[in-house]
Amino acid sequence: MIPRATATVDLTAIEHNLHQVRRLAPGSKLMAVIKADAYGHGAVPVARALQGRVDAFAVACLEEALVLREAGIRAPLVLLEGILSQDEAAQALRHDLQLVVHEDWQLKILEALPADARVSLWIKLDSGMHRLGFPPGDIWDVWRRIQVQRGWRFQGWMTHLACADEPDKDTTHRQAVDFNKALQGLPGLRSLANSAAVIHWPETHADWVRPGLMLYGASPLPGKTGTDLGLRPAMTLESRLMAVRACAQGDAIGYGATYRCPEAMRVGIVSIGYADGFHRSVPTGTPVIVQGQRTSLVGRVSMDLIAVDLRPVPQARVGDPVLLWGDGLPIEDIAARAGTVPYELLCGLTRRVKFVYTNRGI
């Protein structure tokens, strides 16, 4: 069976990007973020490739962690959103998961567990993002409550940076200052840095860094590609020409007739659409590569198909591969055209896309 669309994930590219994190933050432990199915790359194969090379993995929720445990991943696993119920707390302990506690109600759930419960936890502090985390003024009280629980294993303190991808703003510096000030006099390891902070804010590296997007070779910084930052894109998304149309000047292409051929031209129909995760917001003019030649999308993305301009590729024929993003066509460029970020494109691929894993060598 010929796949309609294929996402090829180069696991050695992810290893290369891990080396870049180590180079940038040599004094920090590394918590590889593989939530959202490793940003769409496949959490289990990515975890298997990196197990033993990182100090811990981070996922968003219990469901994501259980998939990894069932696949045999035994590395330390951190739940960034923590637990949502007493039942989840029991399951987390059974599977030896580390919990990020960010609200009083979560702490109360853990305090209600049996006295001999081996709770392993991080405490999240709200240093200015105002999304999740204890207010700085509550931290000493939280610390005292942890100390009462003699069987608990305290892993450290964590916060999240709101504007690390904006190097010209001082928000990140102020968050780091506020985080450290709130914890002054308290023991415990610290973790602040996401991918953008790993790259641009060395003052935030602290004891643990938490790279996500950069592991997959995409840039967390606007105006930069992963390649600009010494990273290698891990995913290549390809489809193929399933029809070639000879269109006349003035012919309309696709839904809404939003594109009309400026001259007689060949148009290629490609078997990928928004049901595969190629966003409908990707506009006319977005680059694609056919036979190694850059050309562009024309008309609207539909559920199953897109159309591309074949004038720059006169020899193109049915069956030719079409590169949507990957090496030679940065996903950052596609995201910018679509008015979104690489995270959304990578996480948005659906089960209709066939995933293939390779080890091409660094």
C-alpha cells in the first residue's frame, strides 16, 4: 500500500540536537520534554532513542506517562500538569512518576494519601506567567507542609518562562530574579529554562533545563530556523503528485475559486490536506518542493488535497514526491506563512500520516 503522506523522523537528528543542548547548558541536568507525543514525532520511539542519554523525560499528563511506561520506558518521568484526582495520584505512585504540584488542591490530595506513600514531587512557582504555580508569598508555607511528610521525595522547584522567545524583552530576566528571590534561603534544585531560554538566556539554566521544540530541530526564536541555530530538523513531511492538470488562463483552482491561473499552466494535485494535519490556513504562495525544485501551493487547502504550481517543474509527473517541510524547506517558513508556530504544525499531524523512523547518522 502506498501511503498518501509520510512523516520521516530521523532519530539521530534528535540526538544531534540533544548534543547542542548539552553544549549550551553543560552544567545542567536535562529533562527532555516529550509531551504531545513528542511534539508530534512519536513519544515512544523518541524516548527509546534518548533513554540513557537524558536525566528525565517530561510529559503533560498521566495518560501520556502511562503510554511510555507500558512501552517499557523506565527513566524518570515528570508530569508537568501533575495529578487531577486521588485516583490519578495512586496511579502515579504505582508507576513511579514525579509530580509537578502547582495548586493547593493538588497538595491536599497528596497529603491525604497514606503516611507511607512514596510521593516524588516538584513544586511549581508562578514567577510572572500567571498560568500555573503557587504565588511567591506561599512558598515557605508549601515548604513547611512538604517537610512534615517524611516519606516524600522532594525533587526541586520549577517555573515557566513567558517570553523567553523574545530576546529584546526583559521579562525573562525579571522572572528569573523573582523566582530566585522567592526561593532565597530554601534548599532544592531549580528549573526554569525551556528551549528558547537554553539558547538565549544562560542565566536561567540553573540545575535543570527542559528543552522541547529544539530537540526536534525547530527554532523557538522568531526569525530564526533550527538550522540557523545549529539544529537539525528531525521530521520530513512528504506526499506525492496524484494528478497533473493542464489548465487554461483564467481557470479557477480549488474551493472558493480563490486562485485563477494567470496563464496556461500545469497544476499538480497532491494527496495531503487538513485531515492529515496540513492546515487549511496555509495560503497560496507557500513553498513546496517537487523534483528538488521549489514551487508553491495554489488555492485553498482542502480536506484531502492541495494544488501546486508546476510551471517551475515542467517534467513533473504523477507519483513524484512533494516535500511539505523538512531538510531544505524549514517548517518555520511554512508556519510563518500560515500565521502560526512550528509547534502547532508538528503536533497537528493526524493518524492518516504514515510515520517512518530512521537513523541516518550525525
